[in-house]
Amino acid sequence: MAMLDFDTLEEKFGIRLLEASEAVYTVNAADLLNETHMRDFIAAYGPMMKALDDTAAAAYFSSWLSGIALAQQYMVSIYNTALDLSLANISVCLIPASGYTRIAFHLHQWRENEGPSASLARGFWREAVLTEFYGETMRPLMERLSAVSGLHIGQLWGQLPTKFNYYMAAFQKITRRESQRKRLADDYEYLKQELDPAVFGRSKNPFDVKPRMIEHLLDASQQVRMKNSCCRYIHTENGDYCYTCPRLKEEERAVLRRDYRAKASAAASASS
């Protein structure tokens, strides 16, 4: 495997190889399949991220979980190798940061499963890797998280496509080798269009969604992606609907644009 910058794992995906001594709460991911442990985790995390109810904590945790999913996708495409991201090999760590709480994933042991170079064999390997990861790591966590928090599991899975669309586009921009860019695109297309929905326990693959574009908050000549699912920020202290929230009505979004642009224009005039 090509030389890996281990800092990338933590900076981009929240995966660290050393124990998080600064963490105020740590739990093995496998233990979160137990209802009591998951309730304890949500009870600890909720106040730290100022959640008004368990659904907000669940949605935020699901969004953080996209980090390990992105890490596996990145490793498979860029390095043609898969990490051991089994639940027992991961600890979930709550770490206070400047004004928020971040979640890190401590990888207990570094184990790789290198993929074959031949196209056909690699296709079978990729299917096996993603089936195992989503079927045995992500799905059990999502199902327990939904059952404990009361947030529909579709809303939990729905946090991932928004992150994936953003980061996969970013990876394409920073990846220099054409062969790796092609593999990034091909592997992401496989995840979205070909991985069996049954792996996720769903009737439809949660990644198989069409991005919806809306007018940029400030620049009317540009467009931005609408979020795939509500992030539940509105269910946090002093929270509100995000401009890109799919639950906003278009007339409400238009009001936000108008008000934001008026404030921006006033600020620009005051500084000139």
C-alpha cells in the first residue's frame, strides 16, 4: 500500500490510533448495541451538544459516523485497501472542543485487507468489503440508535449522503492521479447504485438520492446543495432551521435569503 498520512485519518475522518486522553466519555462501539449503553451514551452526549431531545443527539451522532464510512470509502479507492472497522475494534470518544463537542473514533488495532489489482477480482473484493462494513458496523449502530432515540432510521441514514457528496467532490479535486480519481468515482457510483439495499436493512439504498440544488444564500448566480435530511439543529438550544434544510418551505427560504442579503449589503455599506 502507498504511504498513508495518518494525520489525514484524524483530520478528515476523526479516526485516531492513540487513545483519546482528553475524552470525557469513551465507549466501545460494540457495547452501543446494548440498549442501556446506547441510552447512557445519548444521555452523556445530548447535554454536551445542547440537544433539546434525543433525536438531535442521534442525528448529530449519525453525522459523525459518516466519518468512518468516508474513511473506509477513501481507503478502498485511494489505497485499494480496507481497514478493520468492526465494532469491537472501535471506541467512540466524546471530546470537548472550542464551543462544541467532537466525536473521535479510536481504532484499537491497525489491520488492513488489501484489495487485488485485477479488475474483476477487485469488484468482488469491493462488494465484500462494503457489504461487511455497512451490514455489520453501520447498520447495527443505526438500528439501535433509532430504537433508543425515536428518530426514524431513514433520517439517520439520510445524514450520510450530504457529507459524502461534499467530501467525494473534495477528494476529486485534491487527488492528482487520474487512476485514483477514476476509482473514486467508480467506487462511489457502486456504493450508490449497486450495493444491495438489503445490506442497509432498507428497501432502497440510502445513498441512491438525487441532490437537490437551491439558490445560494448570498449569490443569486450560484447554487448549493440542499441537505438530504434535517440535521435536527432546530432541536438544539437556540437552534433554527438551516438554510439548506429540506423541511423549509421555499417561501421561508426566500425570506432567509432576503434578510441575509439585506444585512450583508448594510454591513458592506457601513464598512465602505
